[in-house]
Amino acid sequence: MAVAVQSQVVGPQALTTKKRYAGEVVFLYAYDVAYDMSRTPITSLLGQPVRALELDSDKRMPRHPFLFKPQTVTLPPVERIGPNGPIRLERTVKLLPVGAISITVRVPFAADRIEDLVVYHDLRFENASLTDEVRQLAEEIRHELAPYCIRPVSYLADEEAYTVFCVEAPLTNAEGMVISAESWLEAHRRQVASVLTQEDDIRHLSKQEAEESTGRYLSYYQNDVVVIDWDAALIVDERADFEETVYIMELANLQLAELEAYDRLLDEALERSYRDLTRRNRLRARMHVLHELREIRIDLARLSDELSNITKFFGDWHLARIYENIAARFHLADWHRTIDEKLKTLDGLYQLLKSDQMNRMMLMLEAAIVLLFIVDLILLFLGLKGP
């Protein structure tokens, strides 16, 4: 499940001064809320109807594309007091069948320098921080979705957060001439790196760090570019094309949060299994562990397939490239390998217990056969000795 919150800042400077850069900062927060979700249709959430997500993509789009489109809910707008005055929050909720929610907050900006966007990394309102607002909203959604959750979590763990800076194209140079997005990136590499790494003073950044932070970038048209780093990303594109790129990053951020939740689940299962096997009543403990391991192996295999299905991009090759790069930044492949190794450990423990159970059964069967043979000999001997 995912939640999108959009905000619009109206201040006196925005009405009187033309800034060089304009766009919006998008904050992504992902939470794990349940082991899984039931397949019962959800018709409303927070008093609003549920509808399918609509996305338009036009970059090398085939005739029959495939992109996972979750159910969405548009909530009534709310007002907040931000650093520059009143802020209008437009909120949208996305529902995904992997037992998680992702909250997206959009805040428009206007700036003369790209490095001025560093202050948006830790956005605060009049009475609370953005993180506190998002967590409170996540708690409300978690409680309402509880009837649809399978084994819901007892509390929300720390969120998996990601920040996306969306700058409207086309970009211009100091003389006001339109330039390509790639040329602009080459000329402002250190400034972009300071925004992505949340570094206030670009003089503190080394050339190597600037090149590393901005090393993964993709461009399709002359006026667009996407720069992807571990904690933040920069998008330069037309405003109408922000949504689809941010959505791919949202899915990757959600996948990272779920992989972390699976990893915690496997750690708990392994620790519980080892603890149960050391108990005195070993036969009963082994049977319990064997049953639990069998369920975990089946459930995690199914959940892994569901998690992979939401990030399959058959058709839109540009979005697929963006996902591959952000997946590399998030080390999703390493997370998958770690979980696979722990699943192999669980599988080895399961096979060991299964083999031990079979050996015990064969030993009991052999003992029963020997006992019956001895009883048969005794009866035969008594029959020969009878009158």
C-alpha cells in the first residue's frame, strides 16, 4: 500500500520574483504494516472510494505495455503552516498487496541556485516535522487496514525514506539560453552532488564524491535527465512526466522496506528455531520447528514472488532502466542474496530435521520388527514345550 501527499506553497516571493529553478521535492516513506494482505476487495479507505492508478508513459512505449497499477484513493486536501506560510497538502493513497504502505509528500519550490534545495532534506512545519506528520498518517491507515491484514505488525518500524528533487525543464544557462540537461549536469555536478548528499557547503565535497554521487544518470530526450543516488535522486523533465519516474522510485523504495522486513522475519525464525531445538523435550520441539519451517518456506516463496511482480516492467524500457539503476543503488540484489542464503539455511535445517525424523521412524520400525520376531520366537518355543 502506498500514500501520496502533494503540497503547494503560496508565498509573496513566489508571486513577485521569477526564480531560475522551479519544481517540487518529493519525499517517499515506506512502512511494513503486515505479513501479507488478504484478497478481499477494498472499496473505500479513510472515507474515500478506491480507484485504479492511472499513469501515462510515452518514452518508447509498445502497444501492450505491462506496469503494475495499484488501487488509489484521493483524500480531501488539508492545510499546514510551513516555513514560507500556508501549505496545501493533496493526499493520495496507493494500495499494494505486499503488506506495506508508502507515503509520498510533494512540496513545490522555486530557487535561484540548485544547491539551495539542500534545506528540503529535513522539512519542518510550524508544530511538527514532516516525518512526524507522515508517521501519524501511516498509523491511521494501518489501523483502518487492520481487517484486511494477515498477521499485522504490532507497531510501525522505522520508515525507509527517499527524497526526489524534480526540476522543471527546459533548463537555461546564466545568459538565459536553453541548454540540454546533460550539459547542465556536467556544469553543475558538484552542486547536484551537494543536494543529493545533503551537504550544505559544496567545498567540503571531494571531486571523487561528487562524481560517485552523480555517476548513475540516465537521459532520454535533450531536456531530461535522472540522477540516482543512495539517499536521494534528481529528476529534470517536463512536469507532466514527473509522476511515472517518481512512481518507479517509490516501488523500489517499497521493495527495499519489504526486503528488510523479510530479513527481520527470517532472523526471528532462525533464532526461534535454534532456541526450540535446545529445549529438553527435543522430540516435541523438533516436530514444532519442522512444522513452522515448512510454513515459513512456503509463505516466503509466495511473498517473494508477489514482491517481484510489482516491479516487472514489460514494455516501458526507459522506466525499466531507471528501476535497474535505483535497484543497484539500493543494493536490492544483495538483499535478495542475503535472504536467499537465510532461506537456504532454513531449508537445510528443515531437511536435517526431516532426515532425523525419518531416521527415528526407521529405527522405531526396525525395533518393532525385532520385537515382533522375538515375541514370535518366544511363542514358538512355548508351543514346543507345551503338553
